[in-house]
Amino acid sequence: MKKFLQDLIKPTIIFCLILILAMIVTYLNSVKFGFDPEKLFTQFENHTTGDVRQRSELELTVELFTNNIQVPIQIILLAIIPIPFFYTIVLIFNGILNGMIFYIYNTTHLATGKGDSLFWMIVKGYLPHSIIEFLAFIIATALAYRINQWIFRKIGQKLFGKSAPVYTFKELIVNSLLTFITVIFPLTLIAALIEGFITPLFL
């Protein structure tokens, strides 16, 4: 298990950089091409005021965790498909989505003067939970990389007589499950708890 986790460090760093790059590129492209701030703000208000029922911190936390835990599960399931890096689409999509959210927030803030600046919104309302949440997504992507890599090496062994994968099928399954249960699941839960109970205090 220790070696398996160590093997996840390098891809974790690489996928972290990819996620950050996706956010930055999306934000900068949004700034370059621009959108109507008044229209964005109207849509943003309609979206945020659609549910008039006030949810408790616990209800919000459960909803956040339920939604967020689906992301690493999707990433890992996509790794089973023998297409190189196909599973990264989920992580990249989340990076693009957050880059667009940053742009929409900053545009509506500048147009209306409401809310904190983008910098303080990120510091107070985003980073406290997102760092942990995205770490779970990134580790899941690194895990997906190792699973996908194992599948390709197994195919290469069967078809072309190449060397066998580093791990047996049993070792891959056991280590993957342990990584999900002991690392990805707790990180996602902690992020949901912070976003549900702590983040609202700063907004």
C-alpha cells in the first residue's frame, strides 16, 4: 500500500498543474472574449434564488458530499475504458467550470459592486474547502491513471508479450479500494463539512 501511494505522487502533481492551468486559461479566455455583465448577473441571481427554502448546515453538507463524491467515482470508472487519459475529462471540466465561475462572479461584482472582490471571495469562500475537495479529485485522477496504465500494460502483455504490470490484479483492486476509502472518501467528506458549516460564516 505504501509503494502504491508513493506511485501516485508524481501523477498527482501533474494533474494538479493541469487543473490549475484549466482554471487560469478558462478565466483569461472569458476575460478576452467577454460577456454581458448585466445578463450574467440576472442569470446568477435567478440561479441562486431559485430555492427559497433555507437548508440547514447538515442538509447542505450532505448534499455537497453526495454531489462531490460522485466526481472521483466517475473519474475512476472512466479509467476502465481503454482510452489514454479519457478519465481526465472530468477533472478538466471541473477546472473549466470553476474558471467560468470566477469570471462570472468577478464580472457581476464589478458591474454591481455587490459582494467581496474576487480575491477575497476566493480566500474566504473558496479555498478553505476547495483545496481539500480538489485534492480528492486530483488523487482520484492519479489513481485512475494507474488503473488505466495497468489495463494497457495487461493488454500489451497479452497481445505483444510485453512485461507484466507492476501489480497483480488483486493488488490493484485492493490498493485502489484502500486509497479510495482511506484517502479520497475522507478528503471529500472533510471538504463538504467545511463548505457546509464553516465557509458560510465568512460569506
